[in-house]
Amino acid sequence: MPQFLETTATDFEAQFQTLLNAKREDSPDVDDVVAGIIADVRARGDAAVLELTERFDRVALTPETMRMTPEEVAAAADDAPEEVRAALVLAEERIRAYHERQMPSDESWTDESGARLGWRWTPVSAAGLYVPGGLASYPSSLLMNAVPAKVAGVQRLAMVVPTPDGAVNPAVMAAAQIAGVDEIYRIGGAQAVAALAYGTQTIAAVDKITGPGNAFVAAAKRRVFGRVGIDMIAGPSEILVIADGDNDPDWIALDLLSQAEHDESAQSLLITTDAAFGKAVAEAVDKRLETLERRAIAGISWRDYGAVIVARDLDEAAALSDRIAPEHLELCVADPDALAEKITHAGAIFLGQWTPEAIGDYIGGPNHVLPTARSARFSSGLSVMDFLKRTTLAKMSADSLRAIGPAAEVLATSESLEAHGLSVTARLSKLNR
């Protein structure tokens, strides 16, 4: 059974703090191993990648067979069921349409001094997409990473995906085709991240790496950050549902289980103003766990990290939600839009009882790569902005330099940076002759 908390209890704050601070990640200390792998790939390139791929994925490759040919990709994609391909096409169209609206505009203006100022946006030249292999192959995640990159204008999108024992996921290949991935390499693990970051004889280095992976992949992304950009280091999935008593308990139970089934360390929370409803939801979860395919995983998640919190009112529920800063937040209340206005910190908000979080995972349009572990307090989900960079522009005229240059001289002198000041003084002297 999950925890049951009531905000009116005298020990609620202590219990809530324990819930907030629960350590849900059980990642082994792999940093030393990953450091060695990265160093090996930097030193030996393809040879290191091929040896590690054979050791961990049991696949013998050569530099010539590391990259999948268009014919191989097409053959694998053809094995995807037609209804899956159709669903992926619809998902890609909706994700693309949503992310096209995120594209920012260039700006340029002349200020009161006569200086022309502004900025422009340009995409990174090359991005690397890590796609897990085996059981954790999710074509929906591929779309969520690849489509924003393409919308942003990234010219080269290189994908790495492990193929344990040579197995290729047809749906992943179909998604790669649909999204327009340019290069696909059948490698994974920390060695694939290193290859993308530093390049090998066969794989050209990229500018940014995105996509989920295991503890080794996460550690490798941390290690190469700075050499390349990364999206984020994601933790276990999480969902918070705020619901009043006017809901179907089974619907809410399924929403909670939709994240619990991801991982034993996932967290599913319910805040409700109706204690009897909270109990009914917990009972519905237990009933669903009797038959759910992934009940072993979901049951542990719900038992160890799940919670039902009874709040005095929706204002208090919103305040608690902001402290949790959930990855996914469902607002199953009579006026979800009004409640959403009171909430600041959440990765994604799903408004109303007809908007299950799972719609966001697949077909809604917004990105499902979201901040976890309370990082929604200071970060956002993946978007086209992750594949763009802003360059500022400034152009002084003679008059504008005459107007603002003396202040720059004063500040340069105050910081004891003589050449800084002189670079302005030299120009002003010519103007004042």
C-alpha cells in the first residue's frame, strides 16, 4: 500500500519532507568505468567502439557495417505493423506542428543612441540522438528527440542504437525514417556517447547529444558535457494527479499506473480534497495490479514511492504541487484552467479528466522529454530551443559611439583593463579631431 498523508495531521510536514527527499535512483557508481571507456574511444576510435560493442551487445561489426545502410533501415522498417506506422506518422505530424510554433524570431532595432542591436537564432550543425535498444526501445521517444531537431534546422542528425545479438526494432527504424534521421549507427552504451562527442574514423562528432539511456549512458553524457551540449540527465518517471471527488477512481488509478509501470523507482502521487475518493483510487490501483502485465514493476513503485495526500482545498493542493515540481501533472478538477494558473513548477500539465498523461507520451504534440526529480523548478522539457543558439548583434554608428563610448571608458578604467578602454578612446579621439 502507498503512503496516506493528510495535511491536517500534526506530523504532515515531516512526512511530506520525507516524501520529497526520498532517494529513488538506484544507479550504481559507474563513473570510473565510463571514464575509462571514453578515454579508450578517444584514443583508439573505431577499434575501441567495435570491441566494446562485441563485448556488451554480442555483435561483431566492422567500420563498414557500423552504419546501417538505407536499404537495411528500409527493410527493418517494413517489418513494423501498418497500424504502428500509421500511428507514428500521425504522432510525427502533431509533434512537428507543435514544435514549429516554438520557433523564435530574430530581432533587430535601433536604440535612442543610434546603435543597431538585436539577435539571431541558428541551429546546431549536427546533433546526436541516443536511442535505447532491447526491451527499452521506444519509437515515441525517438520522435520526441528527432522532430524538434529537424524543425530547428539541424542539418545532420546522427542516431546511435544498440542492437543486442543483432536484434533491430522495426518500429524504431520506422520512426527514424519518418522523422528524417540522417545517419544510424548500431552501437550503444558509453562508447556510443563518446563516439558522438569526440568522433571516430567512421563517425563524425556532433554538437549536441540528446536521448535517454541507462546509468552508463547518463554518466557518459555528464562526462562529455562541455565538449558537446546535452539535453538533461533524466531520473525515474513521475506523475502527480490533483483530482476532486467527481472522477472515476479507475481512470485515476490507471493514470497513476501509467508511470509506475515504467520503473520500480518511478513515483505516482495523488492529491485530492476528498479522502473517500483517495481511498477508492488506492483500491482501484490494487485491483488493476492483479492483472496488469507489468504488475511486478508497477506494484513495487506504488508500494515504495506512491502516496495519496488529502488536502484541505485546491489552493493547498496547488501549493503542494509547486513544492513537488512534478514531471507530469494532471489536473482532474472542475476548472483545470483556473487551477493551472496557480501552479508554477511542472514539466507538463494535462488539463481535465479527458487528458490522460499517456496522450502526451505519444500523440498530443508537446514533448514528453521532461525534467524529473523536482528539476521542473528551474528547467523545461525538450524543445526546438535545445537545438538552437542565440547570437547577439551590435552595430555602433559614429554618433552612437560618441554617445555611449565615454561610459565604457570609465568602466574599463574602474576594472583596470587598459586596452579595453583604449580601444574605445582611439576611436573617440578620431571622431573628436
